[in-house]
Amino acid sequence: MNGAACKRGFTLLEVLLTLAIFSVIVVLLLSSFMGTERAREILSDRSREFRQLQMSIDRIGTDLQGAFSSDRIEATALACHEDEFSGKPAATLVFTAYELPETGGPRPGSGIVKLKYFVKLSRDGTFLELFREESSLPLIENRISTRELRMAERLLGFRVEFPVGDKWTNEWPKGGGKKSALPPKVAFILTSSSGKEFRRVVSLPLAGEEVSVPYSGRRRGGIGE
């Protein structure tokens, strides 16, 4: 009897029950794996977005610290206005600055560049993309073609503000003000895809100073020479 019982196979019900249990386990494992992979993708996207925002904020801040303007050359004046793209704040900031030396390169920081920060709508019209446009030797007639670089994507806003008295305005120069005047400070705000705002306030060292710029487009001597 015992030998016959040992040789008896599984019934169809037992096989079906085993397969059902195995299927449930497989589904749970797959769900867990897919959930982990999805979480990893979300964290990776957020990390990349944060790095883009941080690099953009650092670059804008560094460029603004080199901003200057000259009474003699109106083209050097800083200007900013704000539009709306699909209901999202979209500022355009233009200014002239002394460029920084290349990192690890031989070029000194003596050149002059015209910089423009602006945004475009993404292809699907959902987000904004921040661009930086640079024009070398902007003060001579034969200008070198501009270089356009996308700094950040998936933004919900790009705003720039300037202090006027105890308030902040999003336009510069302010009506009735001197066109060549630089604001003492500039605040810029980037809004991420999650709606979080990243704001930085930068002081302009050359605000209130008259800077003489040679028409060659190269800086000579110290500030004000």
C-alpha cells in the first residue's frame, strides 16, 4: 500500500492550484521589479533636472557678475522684459559682460560678449526650455555669429526681477530711468516641472560705474579706463 501511494502522481486539481500560486508569485515579483525600475527612473529624471537647474543658476549668476554698461555705447545696456508662453512666465534678459577665462584653457577673461537668456516652448507645448545665446565681439560691425545653447528643459517658468525702491519689477530699464544704468541687484527665478521655485539674487559689482569700452571689443586696463 505504501509503495503504491508513493507512486501515485498529482491530481489535475493539485497541478492547477500549484500553477495558480506560482502565477501569483510571478506577478508579484514582476510588479515589484517594475515598481522599483519606475522609482529609479523617476529619481534619475529628478536628479538630472536638479543638476540642469543648478548649472543654469550658477551660469546665469556668474555671467551677471561680469555685466557692465557704458554711457558711450548704448548697445551695452542691460535690458529685460517678460512675456507669457502658454500661461507661463517667460523672461528675456540681454546684457553685455566681460567673459570668464576658459576652465583649464589658455584664454584670459578679457573678452567682451553679448549674452541673451530666453526661453522657448517645448515641442509638445507643455514646458519651457531655457537657452543661452552668446555673441563674441558684439561692439564691432562685423559680428561673429551667435552661439545658442540649451541650458535647461521641462521648466514651468523663467522670471527676472530688479529692485526699484522697496519693490521689485520684472522690466528693465524702468520707465524714465537711464538706459545705460545697471541695477544694483538682479533676482532670477527658475520654476521646475514640479512647480518648485529656485531663486537667486546676484549683486552687480559694476552697477553705478561708467565703463569705457574700446570699439575693438577687447577690454584694456582696469575698469573705467
